[in-house]
Amino acid sequence: MEAKKEEQAPKALEVSAEGVLRRPRVTEKASTAAERNEYVFEVYPETNKIQVKNAVEKTYKVNVLNVNMVNLPSKVKRIGKRLGKTAAVRKAIVRLEKGQSIDIMPRKP
């Protein structure tokens, strides 16, 4: 008789919220998304959706419905005669349950 091994799905690595979320992305497009209960964060390139969900729930004490990830490539920019590149960014778009919100947008005085 052969002993059967139970196969388990790989678990997401336990990472602190500081190692997942870089900063909230405060743009005009992100502020209109906040009205639809979606919040945009810049995250580290190696993070996945499960890590982002756990980090947002732990940091902001909210329930996350889903997470979408977007990779923005770097762009070549020219300043005078010199060429440079902008940094590539990975964004996480986080949708919260209805009635919950995160206060990350700057308020007008």
C-alpha cells in the first residue's frame, strides 16, 4: 500500500503591511474611483493579490471584496538633450464592501 500525500494549495507568504503597500496613489482618477468604493495603492512588484488584500484589511480594518493588479511600464522622458526613464509601478485597485471607506485622500482646508 502506498501512503497518499495530501496536496495543499500554496499559501500566500506572510508579509507585513509595510512590505506590501508602498503608498496610496492620490490622483484625479483615483479620487473618482474612491466614490465607487475603489482605492488605489502602489505596491511592491513581487506582491500578489492575496497579500494586498490581507495588508489592506489589517491596516485599515475594512473588508475587501476584490483586488485588481496593474503593471505600469517605465517611460522614456527627455529633459533637454538628456534621456531618462520614469520608474515602473505596480498598482493595486482595491474594492471594499458597501458602506466602508478609507480616509486616504487629502481634505481641503
